[in-house]
Amino acid sequence: MEELSNTEKLIISYIKSHPPEECMLDKITRGTSRSRATVLKYLGILHAKGILSYKFVGRSKLWYLSPDKADEAEVTTEFIEEGPKYPNELISAVSNLHSLILKEINLKKSIDKTDTIIFTINNFMDIIATNDAFETFFPEIINFREILGDKQRIIIENTLQSLKFKDNKSLEIELIEKQNIYRPYHISMQPILDDKNNIIGTSIIGEEISISKRTKRDLETLLSIVQVTDSSENEKNVINEIKNLINTLIPYKYLAIFLKDGKTLHATYNADKKISDLIDNQLSPYLNDFIEKSIGSMETTTSKEGDYYLETIKSNLNDASLSMAISIPIIDEEIAIGTILLLTTLESVSSVSVENVEIAADELSGYLKMQRLAHEREEFANTLIAMNKVSNIINSSEIEDEMLEMAVSEVIKSLGFQMGCIYLSDEDEELTLRVHKNLPENLKNMCMAGMFKDLFSKTFEKQNVVYITPESEEYNSLEPAIRTNDVKTLLILPIKSGEEIIGLLNMGSKQIKPYNEISLENLSSIGLQLGVALERSRHY
């Protein structure tokens, strides 16, 4: 088996030692103390190597070792003894250290609980030892005070002072998981004694109790969100309803839902104008950066008073009342397609409230995915209609210009495009604009001047349909005039005679038109139909 990285070995070890229901992305992320993005990357690498496989459970992937690789996927360490001899004391020390390390590894395994944090502190409240769950939820924490609010700090300090020999104290406490986001735990505190029964530290075990903190109102709101996404086909209504319902989960002053068109963020329906203006006019690159940070990591990010992000946002909005910004990614399978941005006057929120909004984001993601699939099916049906229209036109018209004009009109109408044109090769094999429909004046002039040769060359290179949306890499390299006219979907269909391209049918839409491979194949046949008809009309 090829050499694996430490992270790959860690992921394999986790999957081998946990039941199947705990081998989804979020669980693996927690159990390995790695970021979601890192785990996602290495799951993909291990899948490509054939070491891991997965199956879908709902919208989530359940990962497991591939049957034919299970025996090979062993994480082993070889110890090689070589070199000169050393004094017995040194050998004994190394041997003892080795035994202690093995003991530590075994002890770590014994306290490896997914949803239970286990850690110890000394008398100065420094963190001494932790399990993986603690490191996952509270990475890089050095002192217990760092994850305690002012009130919680006083409670803990008083409790530690009251601990007696072999005493045990239990209490509910909220720990700071992220900036100004608190997660409730039920913790047990037990003193650690030295050989003389002096207290030298405290062991703490914390059971997360956020589920029990979810109120009846929370559950009713989440149920309403599920019902909205299941029952409505109107995207605008769904987004507006979800925004209103989120206000009962986390009261906010401003809320905007952003989705990505390729590399571009855009605010959805009914976004607060102040917020959407900041994005659309790029008045605050820091707001964009804050949102992109959440989208890139696929994790909820926060910014509190004093942070550069929030202070810059407050300055641009001219609103000093804001205390916190929260960006919650909208995730479709393994990519973030947008975010829910909350700007609130609350000084802190509970992790339960944040998780409730994350559930709302998941429901919105599922709804948007179903809408996209429905649009794909609709566009597929439209391609069949367009093919039939073109077939009727070329069978009923023998005049070339008339046939081309009718073909452009019917195709853009059937497919729902706003503009279209046809270029044909002239005697010098140069493409010349022959007919056009609804072209804006500046685009028409540019077409007539032959300014889109570089774009058309892509069709000749591919010898097939060119399909460009804001999600395509080519979109940003388009002529600025195309983007200025708000063209979101560009289709270039080669008109072929045999294997030779004799013309192009170009169409533009101000909406993003989702096409699958079968739909694009249907569209290419429209160009073939026109090519056959042109050859026939010229022959006769």
C-alpha cells in the first residue's frame, strides 16, 4: 500500500474504530480534530485511491473502508533498533518514556468520546490534558478561563475553591465555542491528588446538553421551515418566509441571504438594501471577505465588537448598535453555494440557536437543489420543443433568410432566451452576421464589426456547443459588453454540414439556464438540422 499522510492515517483509524452511523463528514471532522475543509479534501483523496467508499444516507455521505482495501489500510509504526550502545541509565530512561507514550496513547483512546469533553487543569486553570472532543470544539485553548464568560468564570473559580479531598461537584455551565457563541454543558469536577493527598489539579468531564435546551418554540419554528420548503414552489416566497422565521431563532437587525453565481455573490429577494448595496457596489470588501471566509471553510463564522470585520461593517452601515455578525454557510453536498448573514445587537448567542439556523440553511439548500433539478427538467423539455420547431421550419420554408429568421425566433422563444443571432461563413470563409433577434444596439454593432472572433473560436476548438454561465471559468473573460447587458447564460451552437462548421447560432439569456449533458446534446442537434437545411437549399 502506498505511503499515507498523517491526516489520511488519522481518518482511516477513525473510520475503522467507529460504527457506520458515526462516519459522516461532521462526525469525522469532530473525531479527528481537523477542519471540515481538510477532512473533505482527504476523504476525496482516499476515495480516489480506492481506500474509502461511501453511500448516501439522505443528503449525507456515509464513509467506509472499501472491502478490497480493508486489510491493507493498517496504520502501523515500525521501530528499528540500530546504532551504537549507550549507558544502561539512558536506555532505561528511553524505555520508560516509550512505555509512558504507549500508556498515554491507550489512555487517550479510553477517553475518546465524540460528544463528551474530557480535560484536566492545574491549580492555575491551565489546560494540561484533553481528549479529542475537547480539542475539536476548543482548539488552541491554553487556559480554562479563555472559554468562560465573566459570570461562568466566577462560578468555576468558587467551585474549584470549595473542592475537598475526594470531592465531586456537578453543575451546568456555558462554554464559549466560538466568538460570543456559547454551548451548554453538564460538567463533573473531580480533584487530582498527589502522593501526599494535596490537590494539584482538577479533572473535568462535560456532557453536551444543547439538545435539551431546544425550546418548544424552536422546534415549532424549525417545523415551519421544513413545511415552507416542502410545500412552496415559489423561490421568492420560500426565502422571505425563511428569513422571517429565522428572526424567532436569533433576533437580528439586518439579515441577507447571499448565493453565488460562479465567483460572484448576489443578495437574494428582499435583502436589506443597505446590506445588498454594500455587496453589489463593493463598498465594503471586508463584508465580502467575512462572507467568503465562511463559504470557503464551510463553517459558521462570527465577528464581535472590536473585530476589524464588524467594526468596518458598522462604519459602512453607519450603525453603532451592532454587537455581532454571524455568517452561516448554505451547503449543497460538499460545496458552499451561499450564506445567511445575520447582523444583531445581541452580545452573545447560544450554540443551539446557531445550530437551529444551520438547520434552516440545510433546508434552504435542499429546496434550492430541488428547484435546480426541476429547472433542468424544464429546460430539457424546452430543448425537445425547440428541436421540433426547427424541424417544422426547415420542412416548410425553402427561402434561406426566411428560414433563418424563423429559426432564431422560435428557438429563443422555446428555450426562453432574450436574444439570438446567426452567423454564416461567406465565400472567403469569414463568419458574417446574417440574422438577429432582440440584440441590444451595442451588441449588434459589435457583432457586425466582427468583435467576437475569440469567443467563436472556442466553438471551432470544441467542435461542439459552448455553454457559459457565471459559474464557468470563461465568464469573466467575456467581452465586457456581454456582462454589461446582464447576459447570464450564453449558448453558441455550431451549424454543421457533415464535419464542417458553416455557421453559428448564438443565444443570450438574462437568467442562468441550467442544462445537463443530454440537454446540451439536444441543442447541438439543432445546429445539425440547420446545417442540413442550408446545404439542401443551396443545392437546389
